[in-house]
Amino acid sequence: MAQDLLDLGFRKMKNNAQGIPEFVKSLISRAKSQVKGSKLHWATTTNGKIACAWLLGFYDGDGTYMGGRQAKIYNSNKKILDEIKKFYGCENNVNIQTPRDEIIESEIQTKKPLYYLTLGPEVFEAMIFSYDQSMLRKRPNKQSNFKYKFLGDFS
């Protein structure tokens, strides 16, 4: 497993040299091309669902549900958060976590700076409805007022 992670560029991501994986950028690009000129959101395409499912996995590992239709994702790699902001269309800025900010659940001390990005309602909904089997504690209990409905499986 360690070699697989290295082959996939994990070391580059941990060293802040890599942002979003190229395959995710490609999925987003194809999804946006597919809906160009229509009223559809790119996240409703199969490519968009897969890209949003990748973000959902990132959120399940390094995110906090804030209630309602918002969440924060954390990482010491600012580049990956900057690229999530850009490619997924987040309106919020990437910020540095300071000691007086909320304490994240794990309270792991690190020598690297920690950054966060607040996902707004549109990105949060597209991410949550890309796949329905993610961590329950990081999902809203009530989803009836959401714009999206579960996007279904990939078949």
C-alpha cells in the first residue's frame, strides 16, 4: 500500500508540491464541457459526480460538518485547497488556522501551518449528493430543503 501511495504522488501532495490529482481536474473539465450552453450544473454529469465523490472522500477524511449546508475542509497543503476553491467554484477563501480558531476534533499538533476552506451551499450539496454512503456523522440529518437530490449511482 505504501508503494501505491508513493506511485500516486502522495509524497508530492504531503510536500505541498501537488494539488488536486490530474484525473479529478480532467473529470471537472469534461463535466463543464458537457453542460456548456445548458442550464445543467456540471456536477449532475457522470464525470461531475465522480469528481464530487473524490471531494466527498477528502471531506470525510479531513473535514468538519458545520450544520445546514456548509462544511470546512482542512489540510496543511494550501495548494490543494486553493485548487479545490478554483476547480469546484468555491466562493470562500483559503484561510490559515490560528490558535484562537475552533479546535479541530483530533487536536493533533503539527509544525506545519494548517489551512481550511469553507465549502458553501452549492459545492456542499453537489458533494453530499454525489454518493450516499459517506460518513453519516458528516452528513446533514435532514436534506429535504436541498436544491439537489441524490444523484444516484454511476451505472
